[in-house]
Amino acid sequence: MSDRERAVQLLNVVPDDKMAYVIGFIQGLTIVEGMEIPNHETIEAIEELKNGGGEVYEGSAHGFVQMMLED
């Protein structure tokens, strides 16, 4: 049995109330050289910007949050 198969086997017996800990731990393992791997939605947004679409906000983080709250 491979390590991956053993991990899946163990996941099948982890109680639901402990899964958040398991997910957090596994997410920590996916960090590569201090950077998280972007999810599908982030990759699509980056591609959209590369192709001339999307919107780029150049103000402060505070200004961005205010703008988002107004929508």
C-alpha cells in the first residue's frame, strides 16, 4: 500500500469534528517555498488580466474594502 493510499484510508476514519484540523494541516503542506498554490478561481482571474480583461484596483487596501462594501 502506498503512502497516499494509507492517508486516504486514515481519512476515512477521522471523525467529522476533527476534519478541520486535518484540512488545515494538509493545506499547510501545500505551501511551496512560502507561497500557497493558487486555486482555480485565482488562476482564471490571473489569465483574465493577462488577456486584457478584468479590473485592476490601484488604491489602498482600505479603499478597496470600502468599494466592495458599497456594491
